[in-house]
Amino acid sequence: MSTPGPGPQQAAAAEKEEIRVLFVGGDEGDVSLFRALLEGDRPRFVVDHVSSLPQAFERLERNQADVLVLDVGEGHTEALTGLSQTRVRHPLVPVVVLADTDHAGLANRALEAGARGYLVRCALSQGFVVWSLLHAIRNQRIFVELNIARERARQLATYDQLTGLANRSLFADRLDQAVSSARRNRHTLAVLFIDLDHFKLVNDTLGHVAGDALLRSTAQRIGSCLRKSDTGARLGGDEFAVLVTHLSSPSDAEQIAEKLLDLIRKPVRLRTGDRVVSASIGIATFPHHGTDAEALLKASDSAMYHAKSAGRDRYAVYAEDMYEEASDRTSLEYRLRDALEGGELALHYQPVVDVVRGRVVGAEALIRWRHPELGLVLPAEFLRIAEDSNLIIPIGEWVIRTACEQAAAWQEMGHKGFRIAVNVSPQQFQPDDFVTRVNEVLEDTGLRPESLELELTERSLLHDTRRTLAQFSALKRLGVRISIDDFGTGYSALAYLKQLPVDVLKIDQSFIRALTTDPADATITQTVVQLARALNLATIGEGVETVEQMQLLASFGCSRMQGFLFGEATDATSFEYLLTAPNFWWMADDEDAAGAPTL
Ligand code: C2E
Ligand code: MG
Ligand code: MG
């Protein structure tokens, strides 16, 4: 947005020692008379003369005058035309009209048209001319400053200060107008609702300066995709919106969304290093998904949520059932907050067994929500909401504490080597005091650090490697074990494995599932076990459901396993039965385990 700022020359002219007057029209006699009237010590006037407006414009373009005296003789019409032309081309230069007659009508019209003074040739006196010119210059300066202030106020009310994009209120106005015009002209328009993925994480880990830089860069990228007639806006936080008018078909909006996603995905250079972020976009078009501004914005918002739940870094076009889905999400978030405080969250424990030693060696704590109406809700239903809303921080802390307390109690009962595995979301792992908090829990519960195994997915390794490494090392110094969960499904950070102080790789169940039927999966699994061994890491096979899977996995050298074959996750009381049971069918070396398959 360009604001007409006062030319520094004009603004300061009234205070200057020398004031440059450009006299336009008239003849040399008129100019000489004028010069004579302006003679004096301070301020010093330098009067230049040109006979036509085009010549005057040429001078003004080179910034060669502080004030313009337009000699209009007797011509009324020319006076006003010349004045308007000057005002349009050089709005910052004050113009004083010099006329032959004292004509009140003309004087008024000239002033209305923007003249800053009106002089009559036969009534010129030295004092009055000097005063008129100085007054015109000051008057102009006040006018310009007023305009700047007005423009600034308008900017504040309608533009986002951080990014310079339209704000929510301007966007809503433009959308309103665009909908009316689209209705009249039977056009199609689209609203694209854009939300950055995991923006909170960047803000929390890198700080607000980096967060702001990221928002500005996103705004710039969005701006670069737009045509003049489109509007880009920041609605608040990390939410942006784009209004695209005159679409030839609704699918054009999808192309724009693709383009935006591509642009946003490009690494952003921050002071702390390059950062990759993605966005989720929801699309709603007029008249298909809404016939007024509010409905369209709501529909695009719902579609954006759908894109997020479908895995982020993508767009979704609005469909009828999405609105319900979005409002469900919001209410779920509130409910989840209550659930934590109201004690509706619970941990279930799934056994981790060592099939060679024939023992339950530990458990993985898995969160459940005992919802009063919905029953037992699995983490897939609510974890993402917890992660998006940062509720995962208090929830995660509750999980670690509860799991450690439980493990300490079981150790107390005589299961000395019992190890508890706890899942940690990337968000949770990022705050500076994470390691301190873990330490506090260990001290409070009396659990030995080596009995706690924190499970991180490869997703966590994608964020800010240097920091991750530092956090890992601090955990390691505490003595806590670290495992990489769902290994093989992420962006396999094989390169990091060498540097990271990791203890365990948990081979993802997707490989185990087809272990006995798909030779490729068998090879991958075997390779992972060998790799782990070479790096001195332990392995746990996840999702073992059949005896064949168990045997094959054990033959590769992976003896620690988890899966429905050995037991699903159950509440602490049921788990205790399993823990205290004298033997298991899969204890190959146990005599009572008749019929148990041999390894
Ligand atoms: P995960 O850590 O990979 O946990 C294993 C998941 O596989 C669990 O699902 C478990 O019930 C399921 N599973 C175990 N054995 C078998 C099997 O033999 N067959 C099949 N089909 N599934 C099996 P669950 O409990 O629904 O948890 C899903 C994911 O949610 C977990 O995957 C973990 O990433 C996350 N999660 C669970 N609890 C927490 C928590 O307290 N905090 C965090 N941040 N994430 C959690
Ligand atoms: Mg896990
Ligand atoms: Mg897993």
C-alpha cells in the first residue's frame, strides 16, 4: 500500500532559508513584478518561470519547486483545468492561483479544487504575497500529514500489521462485495482457508521472532500467487485466507491450492537455519458451498480441518458432512480438556515379552479415554486434537507420571527388571524443561531411569535436529532409554541413527503383518534387525499376531516382541494377572507349555 508521504522538500520548505517558487504562465513582466514583491532577506524566494503546464510538470518531476504559482489571467476554465491537472500529477506540491480579477466564485472553486491560496493581481502587496506562499506551504504540509494519519488509521483497521495482508474485517468486506457481484454476474468465486501445519511447534521451539518471520514469509508466498483482483488475508494466528474471484470453473481453485501448497513447502530461511513447513487448505466455492460470505468462510474452515485430519500438507474441497466434523472437533477439544481434569483418561498396558527368556519384560503404556457416552476411545480419535491444541503437554506429563508410578509399584511387587515404555509426541518433547520434568517424575516415583523407555516416532527427528540431539543427550545422561517407534515408516533417519543416543528400534507392525507372506517385508525386517545389531541397538517387533510371525522374527534375532498374540493392552489390574501368571504357552522352555510352538 503506497502512502503519499510529503516530499521532504515540501514538508520542510516553510522552515527553509530558500523557497523555490515556480511561476507558471504570464509573461516576463508579471514574473518580474512577482520577484520584486518577494524580495527580502528571510526567507529568500527564488522565482523560476515557465510558460506552460507541461514545462512546469517537467520541473516538478525533478523536484525543482516548493510551491507553484499558477497565473491564470482572466481565464476561469483554464484556471481550474490547470489546477486539477497539477493536483493529479503532483498532489504534494501546493498551488497558489494568481488571477486578474477578484472573483469570489472562482476563488472558491479554486480552493475547493485544491488550491492553497488565491491572489489577485491588482491587489498584490509584498507582505500578503509572502504570507500567502508560506501559508500555502504550511497548509499543504498539514493536509499531507492529515492524509498520512488517515491512511495509517485505515491501515490499522483493515490490514494485518505483521504481514501487510488484509485483516479479517477487510477480508469479510471484500468477500461480501465479491459475493454480491458474483451473484449479479453469475460468476464463480472461491475462498481458500489456509492453516500452517504444526505452527505452534515452531513458535514454541524457535521463539516468536522465528514464528513471525515464518508468518511473513508465508504471507509473501501467498501474495505472490494472487492476481490483482484476488485478496489475501491473515485471519489471525497462523490462519490465512485467499479470495479468488472470476473463476472459470471451481477446479481452478484446486490448482491455486496446489500452487500454494508447493510454495509453502519450500524451505524458509530463518536465523536458526532452514525450516520446512506445510499447510492444510480448505476450499469452498460460490454458489456451490455457500451463498453468503459467512457460510463460505465457515465451509472453507471445515474443509481445512478435513485436510488436516486427512494427514495435513494437502487441500480438501468442502463437502456437506465436513461442517459437522469441524464442530465435532471443537467440542471434542473442550471435552478432552475436561477429561484430563475429570480423570477420564486412563492408561492401558500392553505386555512386551522376551520370547527367548520366556518372560514378560515390560509393558507399553497406551492412553485411553473412558468417555461417559462413547465408551473406551482409542488414541487415534483424540491424540491429533491434543497435539494441535497443545493439550498434549499436560496430557503427556500425566501419562509419564502415571506410567512411572505404576511401573515403580510393579517393581516393588518383585518384578525387578520391569521396564515401562511411554509414547512421546514431538510437541511434548520440545519445551526446554522436558528433561527436567522427566527427572522430577523419576525422583518423585523412585523409578530407576533405565526402567523408563521413551518412544519417539521418526516424526520427532524431523524437527530441529540440533535441538533434538541435545534433548536426547540430556535424557541419555539421565539414564533414560530411548526407542524409535514405528521404525521404517517415517523418513527413515538412518543417517541420524549413528549420531543419536538411541537404544531400541521398534519395527513397525506394517512390516510384521506381511512378514510370512511378503518376502520383501521379511527382508526389510531382517535387515533392520541386522542393522540394529551392528549399531548395538535392541529391537522390538510390534504387532505380532501369529505364531509364524513370532517364529520368523525370533529366527532373525529379534526376541523382544509385542502384539495381540501375547496380549492386548489392558487396564492395570488385568495386566497384573498376566504379570503374576506362573507361565505362558509361548514359554518354549517351560514344561507346562504343552503344545507351544518351538522357536
Ligand atoms: P504405538 O506406540 O505404535 O502403539 C502400538 C499400537 O498398536 C497400539 O494402538 C496397540 O494397541 C496396537 N497394537 C498392539 N499390538 C497389536 C497387534 O498385534 N495388532 C494390531 N493390529 N495392533 C496392535 P493404540 O493403543 O490405539 O495406540 C495407537 C498409537 O497412539 C500408538 O502407537 C502411539 O503412537 C499413540 N499413543 C498411544 N498412547 C499414547 C500416549 O500416551 N502418548 C502419545 N503421545 N501417544 C500415544
Ligand atoms: Mg509406541
Ligand atoms: Mg508403534
